[in-house]
Amino acid sequence: MRSLRLLRRWVAYLAASPILCVGCSWAFPAPTPMRTVRQFADGHQRSRCLVAFLPGFGDDERVFIDHGFDEALRARNLRVDTIFARATYGYYARKTILTRLRRDVIDPAMVEEYPQIWVVGVSMGGLGALLVAKEPDAKIAGVYLLAPYLGDDDLLREIDRAGGLGRWEPGPSSDKAYDRDLWRFLKIATQHPDAPPAIFLGAGDHDKLAYGHRLLAAALPQSRVFSTPGPHDWESWSSLWADFLDRSDFRARCG
């Protein structure tokens, strides 16, 4: 898919090419504050659980609504508040994605003292979900990564050659190695699955980003891994969302 190739190419250069984003600002806007659509499960009264949804490359905040993600919650009588964020590629290109997600989505939810804050990210949005989840003060209870973009293939091969995430040594931290730091976080998180954030993974069995998914799935408890026949598309993700709501412990946490 052309969008996936473009995402790989551009994200790979984010840290190394700060000038890259200046010339493309007209094509990839990132207004402040980030636009969101919020829905309360019970009128305007806050529930105990909030789920923030982050779209993939080329989509906006309404794509989850258009594909029935909110309806799936209501159909199961889950009293869950939702916030759909317009976390488009422009924020990633400017390296402001984490700042805006914190200030416009997560921090306000923390002020409201939700006992459970979850983040659901699709493709590029999975990357955004992990950027937020690895912040120690964000108090994210769980993330559901739907076909997430997990970094450059060179790093994935390095992890694979080491014998998997558990045996891989990430090396020193670096501001220019965002994907290495993400996998460092995933290594620690998967070694302590009972500590928040709980990490869940869902993907189609013919997904274009399957290499990274296989590496992460091997390190997660199998009860937190969901699969469906299909490629990197919304039909697969809608099915995986329904499966997650029906078979994970999310209902017990947020129901």
C-alpha cells in the first residue's frame, strides 16, 4: 500500500532530518490544540473508564465512528467514555505528537481522575499510543495496538536475530532512535505483564506490518494477542475490535 510505504519512509527520517517538516507544513497541518470528538456513555456524567482513539496515516478523528467502534461499545452495554483524537501525520512530522496528546487528550483525563484510561491506536496511531503509554506519569491502564507501526525493518531484524525481544539488548538510549526506545519500553513492559500499562495486540494475518507484530506477539501473553484473516484494513480492525471487547479482560476492567 502506498500509504504504508510513505509512512515508513517519512517516519524513518523524523529524528535525522528536522528540516524535513518545515517545507511540508502546508501538506500535513498540525493545529493547536489537537481537535477531538468526545462522547460520554451516560449523558454528560463521567464514567470510570475513558478510551482515547488514535487514527492511522491519512485518517482523522471520525474514522473510528464511521467504522462503528463506538457502536460496538454501546451494543455490549459498556459504560465507557470515548475521545477520538485528530492525531494526524502532521503532528508526527513535527515531533509534537506526544506533547499534543498529553496536553489535549491524556492530561485533561488525568485531571478528571478517570480510574481507567486506555488508548487504542491503529497503524501509525499504534506508534502514538506507545509514545504516550511509555510516559511513566501518564497513568495509562492499557493500550490496544491494532496493526501498529513498530519501527524500521533494520531494527526488527536485529531483534529477530537476537532470538526475540526477551533476549535482545537495546543498547544506550538516544533521542534519534525513537523506535529503539519504543522496543526498550516494550521489552520491560512484556517482562512485567501484570504492571500497567497492559498491552494488547491485534492484526490481520496478512498485514503489511506483520514482521513487527510477530516479534511483539511472541513476547506477550497469548491472551493479549488477537488475530483475524485479512490485510491492513478497516474490515480487519473492526473485527479485531469486536473480538477484543468480547474476549479480553477489558470488560472486567471497564464494564
